[in-house]
Amino acid sequence: MALLESLRDAVRSGGDPIRARAQRAYMKSALPYRGHSSPELRDLVNYHASLAPPSRREAAKHL
């Protein structure tokens, strides 16, 4: 599975639906929110980037 696909799956499978609704209302947006905090998202990105080949790790830092 590619880095981006595995990261997307992790983001979609976690989070807090109640927090997601509050985030969406706060942002006044129709975009999907998953209810993750910034530190949680940062940890997910760092974890999945660490599993990627070294050439992909540098690119993941810019996600």
C-alpha cells in the first residue's frame, strides 16, 4: 500500500465524530473533517512516513 493510501486509511478510520462535527461547524465548511487534533495528525503522518522508503520520507515531511 502506498504511503498516501495508508495515511488516508488511518485518518479515516480514527478520529472523533463528535469533534468532527464541531470542527466542521467552526470552519463553516462542507469539507469532511475526521475529528483529529493537530498533534494526532502529526503523529499519524510521522508514523506512516517512518514506514516509507527513505526517498519517500523527505516528500512526506511536506504533507
